Amino acid sequence: MNQRLLATDGPAQLLRVGRALRQAAGNPVAANGGALPPLILVTDAARVPDPLPAAGRLPEGSAVLLRHYGWPQRQALAEALAKLCRTRGVLLLIGADADLAREVGADGLHLREAMLDAPPPRRPGIVTAAVHSAAAVAKAAAIGADAVLAAPVFETTSHPGRVPLGIAGLRAIVQAGRLPVFALGGVSALNAETLLGSGAAGIAAVGALAD
């Protein structure tokens, strides 16, 4: 497939690969019995201030992870996303705020790596966690996370100075624990197929789903 076609068909390509990864990983489910998504749109306030259009293009069964940490209108954005996701059949995860997740009726909570020393006070549906190392995966498993987002797998404009994990590093994180792992960071239609065989259970992306 040529690069021009991939550029216009990027989200569909990520979905195809995400579904293949999920199937190869055994179609993992969360503790509440719900299926984990093959594809997660991760919001980024600096790159995509308004994630609603991108969320509205996601296929049914995908997920949105609202970060937008410190965003003045985060409550309103969470409410708008919750309404949109319900009508689209898309899961909504709220980053680092269990109270907000409950208030808007989100499907789950996403924990920053710095939050992995203790479980959330009450389990708000699906729980995912950010990890950058195998040691963090162990912490996430210990507090009952359903899955982790490992980053950055490839070079990314969000963190230009950070050394990427690469496929080998991603595979090491997958093998470090029993939690499903989503590949995040620099994933695009051009490199998504290189994730096949890594053991990852799905794809998480910012620009590739929003640009």
C-alpha cells in the first residue's frame, strides 16, 4: 500500500491492525467482563484542543481516553465526550480523575504512572494505566489494572527527547506481566503493521487518529 493511500486511510489501517492484535492476544476482557477495545484515541490538549470531531469518526467498539490535564473546560469536555461516545458505541476513559469519571458516567479510568502506588478508591469500570517500563507493569497489575498503555513505542512529536521503546522494548513490557498492552507513541498507518507479532493487544494513538 502506498504512502498516499495510507495517509487518507490511516484510521482504518490502525483499526485493522488493532483488531488483529486483539485477536492474537486472545480478545482480552476487563475485570467487569467488558471487551477491551482494539483502538484508543488519546487526547492531547496541545496538539488537538478539540477532540470531539476525531471521537465522532471512531468506529463502534473503539475508545477515547480523555487526558487534557489542567484544561479549564475539562468537565464540559468530558460531558460532551460522554454524550458523543454513548451515541457512537465508543468507550470513554477519563484520565486521572475517578470522581469525574463517575460524574459523567464514563466507562473507566486511566491512571498516570505516578498513580500506581495505590488502587483507585472505588473501581470505576475499566482501569488502564500508563507505563514506560516493565517495573511499572508489575505495579499496574498489583493495583488491579485491566490493561496498560506502553509508551512511546516509536519516536513521537509529543515527547521529542524521549528514547522510544521500539518493538523489542514493547515486547519486553508485554512479557513482563499478564496485562494486555496497548502500543502508544508515534504509531501511524505507516508503521502499525510492525506491531504484529509484538504481543500487544491493541493500539492507542493521538495524531494518527486526530490529524
